[in-house]
Amino acid sequence: MIKKELLTSTIWAYGRPFARTFSENVRFTADGKIENSTSSNLSFWTIADEALLIYDNNHQLKMTLVETTPGRFEGKMGINPRFLKVNNLKHAARLDEMLLDEQVENDSLRSERKTAHAIIQKLNFKMTKLSEGKVKVAFLLHKYGSVVAMRDLMLRLQVDERFELKVYTVPWVIPNGANILPKLNDELKAAGIAFETGEPDELAQSLKTFLPHFIFRQDPWEDGWHKVFSAPSLSYAKLNSIFYTVIDNFISDDTAQWMDPATNTSPYYLYGNVIYGTLSQNEKDNYEKAGRQDIADKYHDVGNIKAVSIAQTEAYWPEEMRDFKKKIVIVAHFTIEDKGLQFGVLGQFFDKYLALIEKYPDYAFILNPHPEFQTHNPQKYREFVQKWEALPNARVVADRGMHALVKAADLVIADGVSILYESQILRTPIVWLEREGHKKLSQDGEALMDGVHRLTQFDRLEAEMQEILTNGDTLLENQIANTAKWLHQAQPEKQIVEELFSDVFETL
């Protein structure tokens, strides 16, 4: 049985099989009309038994077609032995696979691809609205420990019958990046989020077949993604963004880090549709100075979805470590070498940490290394874990994000970066062991540091630790004030969902 819904919800082309296409963008309307045909012989349609009947503008029968394969109808036109094929062009008008192929190197072909992607995007939205179909949303993830930034949105979309959701986990293009994928997948499983994983080319093809209206890619940096997931390759959908940390300008030149000198912005942001986040005045000024007001205008302030998710974190502490007098979590950044951000101090102070742990046998010390620590420093990582776990009151927890541990802890000792402000949301006292020569903080970053206890010398850590554990945190009110602006909207994911739906059904 030929399904009417297939005809009315799909874009079609017709012509001679393996020879020539005569019309593209053909649409079968629910009231029996054929739109966008270049021939008067294709004006009306109906279904009779197992056949698709095509009539001309005088309602004379011109073609009788049968469905030879899903999405393909063939038949004869009058007595002329010319087969007619109406083929499912799900990827839209004049869509040569070449134009959807991210391998295109020639500038003129790249320009054609951009034009083709714009057509796909427009027609995909139009057909969904006309057929009252579902809004399709895809997420591309490669970072472990940052799913919380999008978790509540994915969970809401997963159960909303107006939407169809696909989540893809892909290898991160960094040294040993594939090692992160199993942890990321486990994180999604624990959250109850369905996902697909596999090789980049296979997932890219699955994504094209899904043909989403919106894509959320986990971060804006092009060099961390396989080229099949580059911004130009994904531009057949609207590219939306939720930054994977609570703020994206903690470091002084974070904005510059993803800017392309030729365009003065990130390709992902340049191609992008909406950035869900709040711009500080400093960020607004920076975009204005850079001549990129167009990027600033893409920000939608719906509250801070990651901050709200963090605030709802359930505490976790390893069962065998729960009977100790105090719980201390040490969150270690991966940049322990003399390059990059240079926040990490674990390599510099590791032996001193071990001595401190041995001095307080009634305190539990959990080491929570940054998700990238193992990939950047595999040999050091193994050495640190072995020595740390040799102590009876010390454990390494690397299979959970930091927030659940921070929620359970009496004190956080950290060296950077996002932990320094994200932990303030959980109202846990934070001591920052600040490394000399680290990447400078932005004005906004510096302002947030009045919620942490800053130390530049490890020898002062013990006294500071005891003061906080004995007398409480004198900076709690600062933490509350610093994070209030992120928590003003209780359910930002709800507003995002409604914006996505409206973008398809109310703006065309």
C-alpha cells in the first residue's frame, strides 16, 4: 500500500532513470495537487490500489506509477516507452552527493555546497511545517565530564513527542582522544540518554540521513573535530551552541582562541544560528571591538543551563571512604607542563600532597583528575594513580565528573580552570593553588575569584585547610552573589525547546 504521508512529507524529483532529471523540488500536497513541476502533465495526483496516478492540468490521466523500492515510483508516460522515476530526494534540490561531501576542496565547489546546504535547510524546514512533522535535533559530543551542560535539554527533547532526537558520540581529535569515548558513553548511559557511536564517516552519513533541523556541537573549536563535523560540513542544518562550561571567557583571550583571523570569529559561530548563553558587558565590548556585533546578536539569554544542572547535582563519595572525619576532593588540571594554559600543579606538588595525606589519616582525600589528564600525560597519570592509591585514606575517582564529588566534599583543593567558578554553584569552600605564570584570567574571571581562597604557596595549604574545616567558609556570600546571574531561570532547557519548535513552525 502506497502511503499518502510519504508523498506529502517528502521532496521529489522526476525524470528518466539513469538519464535525465526534468524537475526537482516537486511536492505532493494533501489536497491532491502537484507543486513545483515544470510540466503541465504533472498537475494532480491520487492513489488507486497499488498505483500512483498522475494527471495533467485538464485532469487527464498521464501516468500510472508503481512503487518499485521505498521512495521510488516508476511507470510509463502514455504510449511512450519512457520510464518515469519519482525519486526521494530527502537531501533536497539538486543535491549531488558531491555538494554534501565534506571532502570538497575546490573553492567554487565549496561555494556550490554552501548554496546547496542553504537550500536543504530551507526546504527541510518548509516540508516539516507543511506536513506537520517532527522537529529533528542532533547533538555531537566528544568531551567526557561536560555532558551536564546539555543533559537536561537532551532529556527533555527525548520525551517530547514534537521532537525526534539523535545523539552522536565521536572520537575527539587529540592524542589518545579515543580513550575518552568509553567514559563519555558511560556518562550518557548513566543519564538515560540514547546515543549512537562509531567511526566519524559512518556517523556523518547517519547524521545526513537523519537530516536534522538543528545541530548542537559540543564546542566551537574546529581542530578538535573530524572534518566531516566541521562547521561548513554541517551547515545543511541550523547550528546552535551551548558552551560546555558555565562561561566561555574565563581566560583572558578565550574569545580569541577560536577566532579565525580571516573572519575574526569561529567558523562554527560564523555559520551558527543561536548561542544559548549570557554575554557579560566585557564580552559585549570585546565583540564590538572585534567588529563582530553579528556574533553578539546570536546570543539568547535563557539563563545558564549548565549552571542550573550543576546546582541540582546529587552528591557522590566512594562508599569505602565515607567514614572518615573530613572529605577533601583535589581536582587537578591536565596542563602540568610548561606550555598551554599552565594551571596544573599536581606534577610540581605531588610529593607534598602525599605527605599532607599521610599527616591526616582521619581525612579522606579523593583525587579527581581532569578528563584530559590521562590523554595528555599517560605515563605520569599511571604513576600518580599508583602512588596515590597506595595510601589507605586516598583514592582516585576518574570515572565520574567533578561536581558530584564537590557536592559531597567538605573542601575542594583545585588548580584550575572551570572548577574555580563552577564549584561555587555548589557552595563548597574552594582553595585555589595558583600556579605562577598561568594563562591570565579575563576581567570576568578575576571578578569571580573573590569566591575562592587563593594560595600561591603549597606550604600555606595546611593552615588554610584547617581554618576552613574548623570555622567554615568566609567567602560563602561571595559565591552566592557570583553565581546568582546564572541561576535566574529555573528551567532554561524548557525555553530552548520552545524556541526550537517555534523556529520551525512559526517563522516560515
